Amino acid sequence: MKRLLPLLLLAATPALAQGPGAKPNLAAAPAPAAGQAAAPAPPSGPMTLMLRGLDKITGRPSEITAPIGKPVKFFTLTITARYCYSTPPSEPPETTAFVQIEDHRPDQPARKVFSGWMYASSPGLNGMQHPLYDVWVISCHGGASVPTTIAATDTAKVAAPDSSDTEKPVALPAGAGQ
């Protein structure tokens, strides 16, 4: 133990020399070694939703790439992805997407067959009901997959619906706190 104490003090000396308010020098961080991978770059470009479609007649699956906000054709279906979110790698894998699907058969007017949330981890939870095709979510690619958060600029005062600002606290009778 006596031999470890000087080593610990030597290792902590650079951190102690910076002072309590100093920021560490990140520019002096060593580059990754040849066998190590560098940190992944943040995704860029437009966000796209990866789907898989199944033609129930032939049994053939197809990969579908749907850019957010742009309609994509899959046989007689028109798929429009409205929102896509994938969890970061440090969390359990999950992809959530809001998808709208319309069926455009040549002998019928267009009709909406699905509008809602799809989850990659449970495709049967909220799936599209169609006699000819199945469509389910696989993953999100590109863009920033972090949902935007809008913060309030001021705190709101919340009061009970039947209260007024002139109410006073009610005094409890003696012995009520036992």
C-alpha cells in the first residue's frame, strides 16, 4: 500500500495542477491506436426510414427506403414516412416511426390503409392490415436521429381548478399529525 500511494499522487498531479475551475486540454488526447476504432461520426444528410415489405402472393420480401416526408411506391401502396427515431447505441435497440400508407388500386379510389406508429422491436403490435402486403419498420439512417425538444421560457404556476389566490392553508386540529 505504501508503494501505491506515491504512484497515485504522481498520476493525480496533472489534474491537481490545473486548478478547480480549469478545463482539461482535450486537444492533447492521444489518437486511437491502429487496432482501435475511432468514435463514429454523427449522421448527416436527410433522414431515411428503412422498411421491409412482403408481397404475400409471391412471398418475396423487398427493402424499402423512404425519405422522411416524401411518398414512396411499393406495388399499389404509397408509403409516406413522417417521423423516425432510433435509440443511441448505448441504449437497448429500438426504432420508432410514424408512417402513413395509402392503397392505390387501379379499379378503386385511393384509400388510407394505415396511419400510425410502427415499432421495429414488435412489428405485430401496431401493424398494417392488408390482404396482399405486409410492411414493417427496420431502422432509421442519416440525419440527426435525436428528437427536438422545446423548452418553456418561463415556469407556469399551476393551481387547482377550484382554488383562488386568496385561499389560506387550513389549520389541522391538535393531534392530527400522529
